[in-house]
Amino acid sequence: MKQTYFCPLNHFGSVSLTGQDAKTFLQGQVTCDVSNVSTSQGQAGAYCTPKGNVIANFDLVAHTDTLLLHMPLSMVDTVQKAMAKYIVFSNADLHDASTDWCRFAVWGDDAIACINDIFGSVPESHLTTVQNQDRLAWSNNADSSEFIVYCHPNTKAQVTATLEQWASLTEVHAWEARQINQGLVYVTPDISDSYVPQMLNLQATGAINFNKGCYTGQEIVARMQYLGKLKRHLFIGQVTTNHALEVGQQINASKRKNVGRITSFSTTGENTYTFTAVINISEAQDNQLHLHEQEGTAISLLPLPYEIDPQVFERIRL
């Protein structure tokens, strides 16, 4: 039996940039190579503080002559205000485009056919895009049939009707669980300015280009990559607990407290959660983990679906 699903992404928004200097400005602000972005190809990226901590991460796509940064709605205002301090020196405009678009995720057996029905073509690899005047879609994962769809509000009814023909409406936590199982996390206010990109595995998911020019926080990010100083990074976990998880929640080990923090989570069953967390590498490998003040909540760590270059880890000097 074929299974195809869609859900609204009402908890996501967008920052948009337009103008002849939009790409040049953004290139000096974010971790990805903006020069590679076109109306057929997007990029994953992050926006960092001068100290290299991730303010927000995003998917960057281009619709006609506009750059769109797809990120949690809760981060849009923060990113817009931070970038606005510097964009005044460029011939470019910054805009909160959250209400300009409606957003959906669609995935499953007939997702490709669904996207083809809406657009007449299908993006074939990660962050490749298809679009027309009032809508666009991009491939969310190169190895599975997952797509993000944007449409203007005046076409929402038409797009929704097509989605309903091909897919079943489901709860957003089903989509979030898929993202977690792929080792993906989007920074929210609770963890903003808390981690350098490598702690969130962004170098492993293609969100950092180490060959581009300077950008805000670039020196710190490069030093972390090439000097082997990483002591903690993103893991995927599962836990059963009678208490609701929270982003930022502390994780303890059997021999040490506060070895990690929850960065995202989704319900996967009654009192059962799947989550991402930044955890100290040594404790993740050698200790029993549990939620803070909940010693009966044993955490199971799951394998990451990608490899992390060992050069980034802290090296022992002999």
C-alpha cells in the first residue's frame, strides 16, 4: 500500500533579500557559497555571530529575483534585525517574507508524482528547485522523496487540493521526526547563539563552504574544522518519559552531570520521543545517559545517517 503524506509548515517563515547587491551582501554574512544559488539550485547555510556561534540556520533558495532564507518562524525577526545593521551599506533590501508564502512538506511514495502535477517537473537532487511565478518547491533529501513547497496565499487552495489528491494530511510531528532521523536540526531561540556550526554537524550536512571568502564568524568556524578542537556534536536519540521534553533540556551521564542538551524533538508514540542533542563525545561513547533529574529515563543513541570527518575532533597530543 502506497503511503504519501503532507503537512503545513506554519511554524516556518522566510527572510527575503532583493536588489543588485543581495548576493554580495549575503555572501559576506553566511557560511554557504551564495554564488552557487540560482533559480534551480539552493544551498543550506547558517548565520553566525562574530564569535562563530550559530544564530540561525536555513535553506537558501531563489525565486525569480528574490533570495529566500527558509527558517523557523521564531528566528525570522532575530535574523532580520541582525542583518539590517549591515545591509544599509548595500544596494539591497531585507524583508520579513513570512506572510508572503504558505509552506508545506510532502513526502512518500507518490510525492514525486504530486510535485510533477503541481509544477510539471521535479527537483532531482538535494536543494534543487522547480518554480513558476507564484510557487516553488525544492528537494529536501537526495535519497528520499521529500519536498518543501512554497506558494503564494492566493494559490493556497489550488495547491492544497492537489496535495490532497496525492497525499494524506498528517501532523507536523511526523515530518519533524523524519528530519531528526536524518540528523537535521533548525536552530530556535532556545539554542540560538549556543553552538558553533560543527557542534550541530552542519559541516557534515553541506551547510558550510570552507573555500569561499570571509563571512561573519568565519575565522572561528575554520579554526574549529582544521585544528581538531571539537569535543561535542549533534547526536540522534530516543527516550521514553512521562514528562514532556523541552529544547535546551539537560542530559546527564552516569558519572557526570550536564553532558548535553536537547536541541529538537518530536513525539513518536505514547510518552516516547525522538530527538537531537548536542552531547559530549566521550560521555556519549562511554556512559549511560538519562534526562536530568529523571534517572529512570535511559537514552538510546541512534547512528547518524552521515559521516563526520574525524579531523574536526579534539586530538590527543602524545
